Amino acid sequence: MKTLEVHYEGNVQGVGFRYTVKNLAREYEVSGTVENLPDGRVRLVAAGEPAEVSSFLEAIRTSALAGHIALETPREIPRPGALRGFSIIP
């Protein structure tokens, strides 16, 4: 299993970013969370088999969100507890 934390910068809040990511997650065997951060970035945590996580992130990059992303900063992290499903953190 692989868990990545990804910070997205750009025009990523107020454009349906979190909802689009959650809908894309349904197409992959990943679990995790997505949330807006106070500094204007979006934080994504995605866990799953390495190929699934990579495909999921590529789907985000090539989705309608691509024009809103100025910078994507991924880093591998320890799996934060038992992630189940994929949710938006309000």
C-alpha cells in the first residue's frame, strides 16, 4: 500500500475541486480525504496500491481541474490510521 499527501496550488478553491476529486476517486481503488486549507491550497491524501494511486493522480491532472492547478506537490506519508472510502473534509 502507498499513501500520498498532495498539495495543490492555483485557483483550486471555489471551483468544485474537492467534489470533482471525490467523484474521480470512485473510479479507482483508493481511499482518502480532500480538504481546503486556510492558505488557499487543497490537501489530498490518497491511499491504495501504488498503480491505483498513480492512476488516480493522473486522472486529476488530466481532468477539467487541470486548468486550475498551478502546482502539485506530492510526498509519501505513513498511512494515517484506517482510511475507509473517500471523503471531503469540510
